[in-house]
Amino acid sequence: MIIEGRTLDVLIRKILNKTLIGGVKRLLLNFPPPYEIKKQLIQAGGDEKMPVFIFPLPSTPWGYLFQRPQQFAKTLSAMGYPVIYCVDTSFPGEPDFSIRGLQQIQEQLYLFNDGYNGETLEVLAERAVIWQYWPNQYPIVKKGPWKAHIYDCIDHLSTFQPDRHLVELHAQSLEEADIVLASASLIEEELLAVRKDVLLVENAVNPEDFTCNQSSDNVLSLKLEELTASYSSVVGYYGAIAEWMDLDLITYCADKNPDHLFLLVGQKYPGIKIPTRPNIVRLDRISYESLPTLLSFIDVCIVPFLINEITMHTSPVKLFEYLAAGKAVVSTCLPEVLKYPIVYTADTKQKFEQYLHVAIRQGKLPEYQASAQLTARMNSWQIRAQKVIDKLKHKKLI
């Protein structure tokens, strides 16, 4: 069963973004003039002694999967730093598509689209710490000069299916950045061959976002109540449904446990075929704010990834979010997951299936839930961000 939706509004926005260019696009989409945007930026920057963090284009959309870049932006702003997160109209969803100039979404945190690929950010360059997290952001970054340049290697280069140009952008970013971050230990090991000062900063969680037991998304709650009513247990996964997922593993477990619902929530990548089993259900991607509602219906969470070059260099954000919700987790043997003994890790599909039953039982115990949540609190985005701030201060960059 596959449940997903696509609106006419989204299609119209995609067409507008592809067909409108330059001044015509800025006029028809009602962008403010550059001088007005620069005034907004100066005002948002506040105290001139305070560094401003900028997350540049091309960006992970704010309204898409709420992952590492958005979490760092949100956390830095909560720590008192002005943060400008760049978006554009290439993403047809909200809030990204409708941003014109600056829009404040929480104290010290702004979404930004000037219609000029960020050129107006030059008014803050001398105070700005630019946080690059993709190799292809380098052409924007090199327009500096910035107060400091962070290159955050959030994925292994192979994830991008790199051509020679992307490899060159990665090499230039790695060489020129003031600080280089690695999101996983194996990425760190590779980067140390080039930079001896690489800082390991794994992914994390904002625990407070996942400790609420109350369902906040009533529409989703009603849908999940209907889907889960006839099953004894719910095995859940959320995130991209892509080539690195072991769908054969999910099929094996579903066939072994027809009384369990295997719930997969997220965007399906092109060419991926969801197994056709009555107890395997896919829901389309949901918002970050709705994740606690989803997790309240799940008995055991899974990280069913194949072991390959991409996944061995991956620190799954969802792992920490699962734990913050007090959920038992079963995973394949990913290097970054093996760091956390509370997670059940399996190197065969038989062990994975067996661990599902163990995890379902353990996940009901208050002491297990407390231990899972403690692990999450020890791996918060604030702890990770403070590590970066300390590095910037140590190098006298802020």
C-alpha cells in the first residue's frame, strides 16, 4: 500500500521556478529591491560585535527533511547568535517558496531569499561565519571575504555521485576553510589525510522536540489509528526511501511477522520499488513537527540500511531522534550506530528479525526508555554546536 499526495499548487510553483528568470522572476514573484533587503540584513544582524552565521545556497530546503544544517541553524540562534538560512524557489513547498527577503521564524533565526543568489549578503561579510555543507556551495562561498569559513562534510563524497568538477570543489573547500567538520568517524579518517585539524562533530538531536507524549497532529493520528488498529506491533522507519535501504530485509521481517505492521514514512527515490505486502505500508514524507505523533504509534524503530560506502560514512539523525522518544532501535551494523550499545545491531536478516521481538519487549520498560533518552541528551545539537563555537574561539575567528 502506498499513500502519497501531490497538489496542483506544487506543480504550478515548479513551472514558475523553471520558466521565470532574472528580473522578470524577481518582479513577478514580488521580491523587494536590493537596498531594502540590505537594510533588513543589517537590522537582523543586530550587535556589530556578534558574529552572524550564514548557511548559503544551494541549500537543503527548510521545509524538507529537517536535518543537520537546519538543526545547527536553529541551535545557534537559540544560543544567541543571529543566523541567516538561505532558501530559494526551487523547492515548491513552504516556507521556502514564499520567502522574499528576510523572514524571522524564531528569535535570531531568519530565512532568506534575495532573488540574487545571496549577493546582498555582502553587507554582513565582515561579521559572517559562512557554514558550507555541500561542495557545490563553494562558488557562493568564495565570493567572501567572510569572517570565518566552516566546511561541514555532512556526507561522504560518494553520496553525491561526484564528477571531476564536484571533486575539485570539495578539494578547494577542504583546503581553504578555516574549520573542517566531519559528521562521521570514517569521513574524519579520510579528511585527516589532507587536514590534520579536522573536527569530528557527529549528528545529534534536540531532545525536547521528542519527549512530548501528546499527539499534536490530529489528522496524522487518525490515519495512524486506522492503519495500526489490526496489528499487534508497529515497526517504524522514517526518512528517505532510497537505494541504501535494505528492502529485502524489510520483506523478510514482514513475511516472518504478518501480525506486525511495517510502516515506512518518507519520500521514495526514483526507481525504488516498495515490497508489495499487506503489512508493509508507506506514507509520504511528514513534517518534522509531526514526528513525535508518528513515533507515539511505533513500538520499535529501525535503521534498515545496506552496508556500503555511503552508509558506512553516515551518522543517522533519526537514530538520536528515535532514542529521544524513548524508543528501542534495531539497526544493521553501521559504524556510527555501533558506538551506542543501547541499540540492537544485527549483521544478518535472521538476527535483525529476532532483535525486533527483543526490542519490542525492552521498549516497553521504563528503565530502557530512560536510558535511551539519556543517550539522546548526551548527543544534543547544543553540545555539538558548542564544540564548533569553542573551535572558532580557540582559533580566534570569533
